Amino acid sequence: DQQVKQNSPSLSVQEGRISILNCDYTNSMFDYFLWYKKYPAEGPTFLISISSIKDKNEDGRFTVFLNKSAKHLSLHIVPSQPGDSAVYFCAASAPYKLSFGAGTTVTVRA
Amino acid sequence: DTGVSQDPRHKITKRGQNVTFRCDPISEHNRLYWYRQTLGQGPEFLTYFQNEAQLEKSRLLSDRFSAERPKGSFSTLEIQRTEQGDSAMYLCASRPGWESNEKLFFGSGTQLSVL
């Protein structure tokens, strides 16, 4: 029962360009959405979040967009840097716990 | 600022053996979570504590799995009679109970390999 889906397992982008990661969800009760970044052999690290009452949130190079009617959110990274190469997980919150997508591996090319 | 600490980082065991993992959350966090992650998948929720009370267990958590948080501080996750399908990264996370943004702070995980 995959309630959060990341349909692109990988993304390759040139340094300096924009990275766009997508996420779809099925549960309309989700009230908070988060993006996490994960390096190999480490735990996920929080990146940015958005409440369901908003449609956009920015933090430096990272912007998250939420389209509730489409049950879709996206993460924009501008400009992409080599240190951004990692696995990115989309997560959604029902009360008190997070459901995660399968992740998108981002590779930033020099 | 100490983060979530997990021990051990790696565990190799033979099928049928019991294993126990420990998690020390961030000190002021009263909520503690266990997740499991397999290759190519995102973290899957296993169980959740508020202080010492275990409030929810996923159906993924079979009878061979047990988690405790005896004094509302550290937590242990035990797997009895391990099977090869138990091989995964076991992640612990914590958060304060008073924040509404659902942000979890994760440890580095325990990588379990069952031979």
C-alpha cells in the first residue's frame, strides 16, 4: 500500500542547472510534506517541509511546491551542486508518523 | 548538540540468532520511532513511542520483533530467530512532542545482515 510515490528512481543533472524531483501521494489526509536527503551509510537528513495549507516554501536553493488538487509535490534545487548528489526521499505525514516514497537518486555532473 | 545515536552500526548474524539494537534519541525528544529500510525502498514505519508508551506497531512488525523504551529515554529493538528477509537498515528517529511540523531526526542506522 504505497501511499507516497516517487516514480523517477534517478535523475542526472549538470552542475549549475535546476534539479526537479517529483512526488505523488494518494491519501488526502496527509497534512505535512517533507523532503529528506540521504548519503550512503547515513540516516536521512531533513531538507525542507511544507504544510498542506501552503503551496510553496523556499529555503535557500531549495523550493518545495505543493499541488493539493493533483496530490503532487515537487522539490526544485537551484543551482545544483556536486554535494547535492544523494538519494532524496519525499515523505508525508498522517498524524504522528511519516510515510516515505522509494527515493530518487540525484547525480550532479561537473 | 548530540543527535540520535544508534548502536551497533553494523551487525552480521546467522539465521536463527537473536539480535538487539539500541537507540539513544535527542534528550528532550519524547517521541521515538523505528523504521526499516531495504535497498531501493524508502524507510518503512515499524513502531512508535511517546515517552515509555508504545502507541503503534506496524503489521510489518511480526511476533519475532519487540521494541521497548523502559524509562522513556533510550529504546531497544530485538529480533528473535532472525531470517534472511530481516536483512535491512534499521533506523531510529526522534522528535519533540510539542512541534507540529512532523520533522523527524534520524540516526545513522544499524545495518543488519543475516547469513
